[in-house]
Amino acid sequence: MQIDGRHIETSNRDKPFFPEAGLTKGDLVDYYADLGDTMLVHLDGHPVSLQRFPDGLDGEGFYQKDASAHFPDWLTRVRFPKREGGHFMAPVIDSRAALVYLADQAMITPHPYLARADDLERPDRLIFDLDPPEGGRDVASVRRAALDLRGLLDELSLSAWVQTTGSRGFHVVVPLDAGADFDASRAFARDTARVLVRRHPDRYTLAQRKRQRRGRIFLDVMRNAYGATAVAPYAVRALAGAPVATPLSWPELERGATPRGWTLGNLRRRLAQKADPWAEMARHAVALSAHREALDRLLAREPPAEEEA
């Protein structure tokens, strides 16, 4: 396969990767070849952690942070320091060839870090991870949480974007100008979530212990940390049916979009009919410091909630 001037020798294309859906490794490789240009807009220089399943979903899977020694020299790597000492060499998906090569290495899902390779200490996105309560399938409540969060961010003059995770819930994302470090971005996300908890203590919680949540939606801001990752837009998930993490427009969410509504099988048709809703997101990147004062005012206005983290 020739991509971006690189010859990529694909192998075992007929190996079942999603057996219940009848999808093979070749289907996965072709999907990433077709979606490469769309995905690169969002991967844009971010190192990634690879979720690999060499024998498909019927086999063992694992996460890989360090680029393998046999990866080709042309595949970009970045030295990623560990907080506890040492480092690893994280692969960077900066071309369609890199995406397809890694798919042929049985990468089902790329999970980019929240900062670009040229400044790993400063994130260029803020993420709120919203899932149903443990054991629950109430997607409507998670949809409402995303819309409530969007309304709050609008009060702060922040534009927000939403995507399905391809799993249980949704991500709400704010693009950043990479001017703040992870401590500042995580504190901003936590305090934003705290306002929502104070307004709706019966719906939302920041309690990390599951037994304390009592059926409420956990507003997870923990991904806003050095070394944390989030699923890439348009990435296939390592789940039955090959669901895809899919950027949405807000009207689509309001009309009842579900976390697994799009798959490897129907995503191409979606993009043939509808432009990528996140295509212009990076142009709306903001400096969090410009919105901190407004957030502090909202936080002071709402009385603290029980069990507030």
C-alpha cells in the first residue's frame, strides 16, 4: 500500500478483528487509510498511546506507550518524561502513513495525550468525561449533563464541542491555546464541574468513590493531567460492533445521539453526508486565564454542595 510516499506492507488482512461484526484487520486498516486526513486535523502533532489487539477482540489486548524498536525510522517519536523518573519514546501520528502503519500493527484505538509533542506540559484541550452512573444505561441523563455543561461554559464565554466516546458516554471539549499548564487546566475543569454540582446536587457529583455517587453522574475531570490520554476523534473502539468515537454537532446531541451510534461500518457514509463538526475547533482555542475571574464569580455565587470534592 502506497501512502504519502511510503510503502506500507500490510499483513494478515483477513484476520477477524471484530468477529461478531464480520470485520477484519484489513477493514480496520482501510478505515484508517480513508479517514486519515480527517483524523490528522485532530491528532495534529500529539503523541499517542496505542491500544493494540494483535489477534483481534478474541485475543489479548494491551496499551503501548513506548514505540517498538521495529517501528520504521520515519515514524516520528517524542521523548516523553515520566513524573516518577525516566522517559519513554511515544509515537506521534503526523501522517496518514503513520496512522495506517500503526493500524497494521494491530492498533485499534489511538489515545492522544492532551498536549502537543512540542510542549508536553501545556494542554491544548480541556476534557469533561461524562458516563452514566455505574451499571446504568440512562443515556438521556448523560445527554442532559453534556447540555447543562455546555450552558455553563457558555456563561463563561467558552465554546464547547461534544463527541460520542464510542463506549458509554460523551466527551465535552474546550480547545485551549496551550498557555496554561496542567495544574491550571485541571483546576479550571474541576471548579467548572463544581459549579454544576452546586446547582444540581441531585444529578451530579465529583465523588471519586463509586459508593458515594448514589446514582448521580460523575463529572470526570481527571483526564486533565500530565500523561493522561483521551480517545481520538474518529478512532475505532476495541468493543463489539467496532463503534467509533464521533464528533457531533450540538443539535445532533439534542435530537438523541447515542454513544455508539456510529461504527466502522457507517462512519464513512456519515462524513460523505455531513462535514466534520470539529473541523474548525482549533480556531476557537482560548486562554483559560481570561475566563478564570468569571468562573470564580460563579463559584462564589453557588452554595457548596454536600460531599463536594
